[in-house]
Amino acid sequence: MNIKKVKPDRGLGRSVPPLFAHVEIYFLNNGFSSKDAQSFFQYYEARGWKGVKGKMLRNWKTLVSDWIYQMKRNAYLKQKALYEKHNLYPGKAN
């Protein structure tokens, strides 16, 4: 019998559903919090790890990449809106 050993501190694996520990490690290694990992995990856990068309998802790391991209994009858009609302722009005098 061939048994692969997974190092718990590396967040390896793409299988769905993943262990929460793997998701958390992946988020932490990319500079995000455990809370962000929990939000991601709970969202897809509630959906049964299925996509829009009802098919089982194949690679959770692809989902995390999209999730992180959206988090960064939303943070940027919020900051941009704040600057525009208060007429504040870095490097420009008011």
C-alpha cells in the first residue's frame, strides 16, 4: 500500500473539499488572516464545494487565488472611493 505523507505545515493538496488547516496555511503564507481563510472555507462549505453549474470543484487553490484577487480589488476600490470622496490624493496638496 502506497501512502503519501502530507506535511501539515505546507498546505499541500488540491483535493476538494480541503482540510481547513490547509486553507488557513495557504492564506497565512499569502499574507492574509485566519479570519479570511475561515470566510472562504465557510462560503464554499455552505455551497457543498460546488460551482455555479452545480459541479464539484476540482482545485480549491484556484478558488483561493480568485478569492484573494477579489479581496485585493475590493480593498483598492474602497480606498479609491475614499480618496475621491474626500478629494485626497497621495502626493498632491489639497
